[in-house]
Amino acid sequence: MLICFVAGLLSLLDAIALSQRRLYSMQRDFLVFAQLRFLWNATRGHRLAPWRSAYMRWRVETYSGMKAETLTTKDILGFLWSQRWEFLSYLGWISRMDREVHKQA
């Protein structure tokens, strides 16, 4: 009985995951989810303090030339604010790339 319940629960979770994948990437009305998914994945482990994320520090260092080891919260937030339009453009590019990857044949 418990095994049947667990199997049913797993199949339900698989169906939800499949519908979420479609929601995130295949529907044109929900392109913002690709951007949010990127931000969610990029800040893994540091979601409440994304400026601590090694990936985000590396991206800021690569783009701006500031050393990642010396970046403070103020530096990262100031950089994001000063480069906000480029950052938003980058998130738009992520949506376009996600749409291309998941294009239906």
C-alpha cells in the first residue's frame, strides 16, 4: 500500500516537473521564468545574499575587471545598479537563448 502511494506521488511529481519545464521555457507568455531560473541557479547556496555567490562574483570580475576577492556587498550592488540596463539586456539574451534551445520542431 505504501509502495503504491509513493509510486503515485513520484509520478505526480514527474508530471508537475514536466509542466514546470514547459512553463519555464516553451511558452512565450512566460519568458520571465527563464530569467528567474537563471538568477535562481546562479545564486545557488546564496539566495538570500546573492553577492556572496562565487559565480556572481566571478561574473562581476569578468565584466568589470574588479578583483572578486576584494568585492564587497556595496561593490556588487553598486555595479549592478550602475550596469542595470546591460544586466537587463543580458537577462533578455538568456530568455532568447532559452527559447532557441527549447524551440519545438
